[in-house]
Amino acid sequence: MASQSGNSSNISNAIRVIQTQALQDRNVPDKQQWETAAKFMENVIRRELEHQESELNSNLNPSSWSKLFTFQGSTIEEKNRQQCVKELQKLLLNRQQLDKTTKHNYTFRSILDYDELTTVKKNLQAQKVDVSNDFISDLWQRVYKIHFLKRNLSTCLDCRRFFYYYQKGLSDQGLDCHEVVFFWRLKRMIEITSNAIRQQISNIETRRLEREVKEILDDFNTDETLKANLLKGKRVDLAEELKRVRQVQEKLEEFIVALNTEK
């Protein structure tokens, strides 16, 4: 048991070293790997975006089946959520417009500051929607996450053809593609780790199989009855018969040689 524990620890340490080395490499070598990394990033973002949108929609719009069986329309809380989301989306649009005029990055600010929170709350109150700050903040996290994922997805799609500029070290093209490099490192680390684990499993299973085969053969070697039972059958009998025929033939040849010598 101690030996197995030590082996597991050694394997874990070896894999950890491999992972660290893979993550330290920051140079994407060719266009194909760049585009593969961008596609990997796109798939990850799309899956998370679909999940987040589904979660938000399920909170805003319960299924028609649910309404049918409960004989209820949208509740007040659901309507409040819908109105709150609309106001938060307006806020994000205002941030984008502000970014264009001031050259700042307010859009990417994940925090809803006090002034913005107050503005959203007043706009909702004007629509006779009275909700708490926590209610608004909770929905903001969901709305902002979806917005953030959409922005990153757009950047990812733009970066797919950016390898030439990356290779030349040109970073002033108005596009930040460092995330593609990160996903390339991540994908490479996953692939190298998978190969290392697969190889380790193969080696362990090979050694286990060798050990079991050796034990079985050792049992055969010490059990004469078992060997006799295994060495039976038409082919074995035929081989034994051929062996005897060959021996008789050899004796006849020796006899003929002896006769010829006497003559």
C-alpha cells in the first residue's frame, strides 16, 4: 500500500510539472494552432452564454406548461424582474455610448456603482416597480455576465484572423487577443495532461497484466495435472504422432546407412 501511495504521489508530481511547463509556454507556434485555440475559446464562451441566457430566461419567463398547470400568469416578482432587466440593459447601452465619447472602458466595469443603482431604482419606481437594492444587484450580476460573454465572443471571432499581427508582435491594431493565447495554453495543458495520464494508465495496466500472466504461468509450471489437461486435443495428439513417425523414420535411415556400410 505504501508503495502504491508513493507511486501515485510520483505520478501526480510528474503531471504537475508537465502542466506547469505547458502553461509557461506563451508562444503560439503557427496559424493552425491559433485558430484551433480561438475555436476552443469560442465553444467555451458559447456554452456558458447559452447556460446564462437560459438561466435568466427561466427566471423572467416561466414555461407556458407551468402557467397552464398552475392556472397563473406572470407573477408580480416576474414582471419586476423583466422591468429591472430592461433598465439594466439600458444602463449597459449608456455605458457603451459613454465609452465612445470619453475613450474609457466603463462597459467592462462589473460593479454597479451607487449612482447607477440609484438611477435604475428611480426609473423602476417611476414605472411603479418597487424592488430592493439586493434585487437589482442580483439581476445585474446575471445581465452583466451575459453582456461580458457576448463582448468576449465578439472579440474571439475577430481574433481568429489576428495571428499575422500576433506573430509580428503588432499589438496596436485596436484588438486585444491575449485571451486566445491563454486558451491555447489551457488547451495545450489539457492535451498534454490527458496524454500523460493515458500513458501512465497504459503502463500501470501493462505491468498489472504482466504480473498476472506470470502468476498464472507459475501456477501452470508447478501443477503437472493442469499442464497435462491443457496439453490435450487433436492437434496435440497429431503432433505427438508426427514426432513418433519422425523418430521411426530416423531409425530406418540409420539402419539403411548401417546396411550399406556392411556391404
